[in-house]
Amino acid sequence: MSTGVIIVLIVIAVALVAAVIARQVMARGAGGGRGLKKRFGPEYDRAVARHDGDTKAAERELEERVQRHGSLREQPLDPAARERYAVRWTAVQEQFVDSPRDAVVEADRLIAEVAGARGFPAGDRYEEQLSALSVHHAHHVNGYRRVHLAAHANGAAGRPDTEELREALVEARGLFENLTTSARDGEARLRKDEDAPAGTSADDCPHGRSHAPWALNRRHVKGS
């Protein structure tokens, strides 16, 4: 084979490799970001904000989450377990009237326990558990993040006030209910979330629930 032919073959090979890379880059730019936005919803915006507006860095982080946890299969809860968890959540809401922070601490513990029962990483691996939950319950995971931060806040200066605790608990209930509903109900709620306007979820609507009160009204806050 002559030198000229070898050079031509090398040029063709390099061109083919460049074309493949260009196609992958274009596919990522055209669909990758949009796909991540659709999958992660508000969690996408939080990732971008955490990276100071660097969307590429945020998308790399979210893609890594999907690679680590996308294949996770949630384990079902039997009806008796779902009922036990529901009773405990009702007790949390009732406890909030007299002891808001203790209620939030218990909510944090309960969500971690339920998530572990569903097959997510155990609650003692909070960051890993949160990461996995964000892949499968992106529209609701921030409530868990809020109650966890509130439950572990140290010092009076860093502790959220009662209204902030109430809002965190209300938001966290969306994740709790997703984790404790049946697979069919969860799929229906996910479809509602995907059809909801950007920045909202179907659970923001009081008529979107089939059980439990919609929110901890301000009347549940002692002294208000």
C-alpha cells in the first residue's frame, strides 16, 4: 500500500471520528439539556444555581446522578406498611401544633426510613439517598432536603422559624406521599407533574390529592 493511500485512509478515519464526536455534541446540545430539564424539573434549576449558572457543569452533575441511580428499581410497599407510615405522618402533623421542630425532625427520620424501605440508599447515607431520590422523584425531593437541613440546624441563628418549618413540612409531604402510594398511583402523579406548568407540580393543587389534607394551614401553627 502506497504512502498516499495510507494518508488518504488516515484522513478519512479522522474525518469519521470527528463526525461522530460532532454528532454526539450536537445531540447533547439539542436534546440532552432539554431531556435533563424534563426529567429533573426544578431540580435542574437548583443544580444550575449551585454551579453559579454554569449549565454544562450542572448537566454533568445530573448526568452522573442518572448513571449512578437511574437503574434503581423501587421496591413496593405492602398495604399494611403504607398504612403504618401514613399513621405516623399524621402523628407528625399533629405534633407540629405543639412542637414544630420535633415534628420536622421526625418527618426527616420517617422519610429516610420510607425511602430505605423502597430500595433507595439507607438514611445514614443522606447525600447518596438524596441523590438517588432526585433521579426518581425530582419534583418532590427538595422538601426532604429542607426538612433535613431544618432538623440538623445548629444554633438559634441558623434555625428556621416556625413558618419556615411549616413550609418545609408541607413541601416534604409531596415526597412522602409519592413514596407511599402504589406504583399505579405514583405513575399517574408523575404524569400530572410532567404536564404541570414549569416550576409547579400537580401536588401544588389541593384537588390533586386523593387523601390527607392538602397543607398544614397556618392555623396548625401554635399561636397563629
